[in-house]
Amino acid sequence: MNNTIYRPTWAEVDLAAIAHNISQMAGKLPGHCNVIAVVKANAYGHGAVEVAETALQSGADMLAVALLEEALTLRGAGIVAPILVFGSVAPQDVPVAARHDLTLTCFQTEWIRDVNQLSLPSPVKVHMKWDTGMGRVGLRTKEELNDITEALRASKSINLTGIYTHFATADEADLEYFELQQDRFKQLWQTFKSIWDKPVSIHIGNSAAAIRFPERMYDYMRFGISMYGLYPSDVLKAEQAIDLQPAFSLHSRLIHVKRIEPGESISYGATYTAADDDYIGTIPIGYADGLIRKLQGMDVLVNGKRMPIVGRITMDQTMIKLDQHYATGTKVTLIGQQGSESIEADEIAAKLDTINYEIPCMISERVPRQYKRGDT
Ligand SMILES: *Cc1c(COP(=O)(O)O)cnc(C)c1O
């Protein structure tokens, strides 16, 4: 996707960084463990098809998404690799999934019964989800496990190919709850092993769990945030157990530069008033692009230096205070690097009191993604 852009505002997605992050992860994992590339939510805002293709070329052998819609987008782009859908898919939508050879997530006996009533073009593959403490979806007890396993054994419409669980605290300093979840997983596994004899693949870890405990991973790990070059938390960032390269950066260009006198104000509400003679630059990006109003006061980079956003961010345009006059067309970096300075998603997340996962996700589809491949 290298569409012409008319407005000089764009996100750059460095696919070589994604390849690098996958090879770093693969290098830590035991030989029997492969990478599932998690490309839900348009690959955390990076662009699902491009990231999926890069991940598959870089050694990932399965993809995962949250929604059936997201899986169909990948199939529509000609991607034939296995795709796991994490979220719940209603029984009436299972034929679509079967037709596109998608792998669904299964955790309810009733769902299995409803799927058995359908006529499917071919059996649908499922991974069974065990809720060991995340509390989102998944079966929790041995009784449920017995029930569901019995129903799966009897089903001609469903092929069980995998088992998985998800950790709630793998990114935290205190690992007690993480260990509890692993114990519960092992207990459920003992039960399952005694009632099921066909091969299934197992995956338990997200980025945080796999980076910290690669040797505990089974057949796959599910690589999300760190595939995009971000650490799952400050704890992991401090541990530096893996070398990551951020793939996402966000840029614009000055479209107007002016000098204002002391006492002059900027933007809605006139919340910024110049104390001195100021150079003010305008960039064509605003809250409709995901640059939310709470980011007033945040720095951006111009000429390798930090300059603050001043006045309210408007829907489509934002003003910054410059240290001198710059020509219109000068590049402004909102996320990423200029020279030796950088503004990381982590810094923006801290300013917004949230996690870095939200930052590329919040940059809206109005901002075109441009892809950088290898050294080109
Ligand atoms: C999103 C998601 C992941 C990826 O987690 P990261 O922390 O981004 O690596 C893994 N597994 C499941 C079930 C998820 O929903």
C-alpha cells in the first residue's frame, strides 16, 4: 500500500524491524517452539496484511486475530497460512470460518452442540481455550473440561487441533499469580491427557511470558506487542532480555509557520498565550487522527530537537512552539526518532496514563501507513 498522500501526515511501518523482532524471539525459544504472529486490530495499528506477510516470511508459521472479520481480511489478501481466531464466533458464522480454513476458539459445550447441527463444507478446526485466571473466556473446571472433551470426541464437525491459555500478569514483577496460572494449566492438562489421545498443539505464552520464560513454552508462543518492537511493561524493558526495534513511527510536516507577539494566544479556548515572541508551526494532524486532546503539552521532534504542542489540539490540525523559524515542509516526528532524539510510544503512554499497546492502535485509519522493507 503505497498510495499517494496529499496531506503530509503518515505513519511509517518498518517491516525489517518486525522481521528482526521475530528472529530475536525465535532465537530465544527452544527448537520445538514456533511463533504465532498476533495481527489482531489491524496488527496493533500497523497494517494486518503487510505485517502478516512479513511475519510468515520471517519464520512465523501461524497467525492469530481477534475477529472473524480480521481473519477474512487476511484470506482475502491471499494469505493461506493457518489463522487462529481468539474471539468468540457465533455458531451460525462457523460455516464461513470452515470455508476459509480458519481455526476457531472453543470453550463451551453448547457451542459444540450448535455447531454439530450445521452442515459444514468440511470440519472446522478449533483450539480449546482454558481460563486459568485471566477471567475472559475459556473453560475453568475439570468438569467443564470433561464435558467439552466428550462433546468434541463425538463431533464429526469439529477437529480439535490445539489447546491454549492466556496469562494475566506475565509482565509484572510479582510472578505469584503467573505461577498459579501455570499450575492450573498443568492440572487441567493431566486430566485432558487421560481422556484424549490424539495430538494437539499447546500454546500458553504471550510476548511477556515467552521473553521471560522461553524454556516453558510448548509448541507455540503468541507474539504480539514485542513483534512490533515494544516491551510489554517497564519490568520487561528494564530486564532487557531481548533486543527489540520499534516498527511504528508517526510523522507530519509544517504547513504554516508564523511569529506571534507576547500576549497573542493559540487555538480553541486560547489556552496558550505567548510570553515572548514565539515561532508557532502548524501540522496537519489532529484528534480525528488519534492525536487526542490530552496530548496537549507533549513534545514532538523538529530538526532533531524537542518542541512542545501548544494550545488545544483540534480535529485536523495542531500547533507547536518552534525554537526558530523553519520552512514549511519541514518534517515533524510525533513518534519515532530524529537524529539522537526519540519519542517512544512508551513516553506517550506514560503521558496518557496508559500502556504502549494503545498508542499505535489509537492512530486512526485516516493516517496512511507507509511500509519500509529491508534497506529500501
Ligand atoms: C493479544 C493476545 C496476545 C498477544 O499478547 P502480547 O502481550 O501483545 O504479546 C496473545 N494471546 C492472546 C489470547 C491475545 O488476546
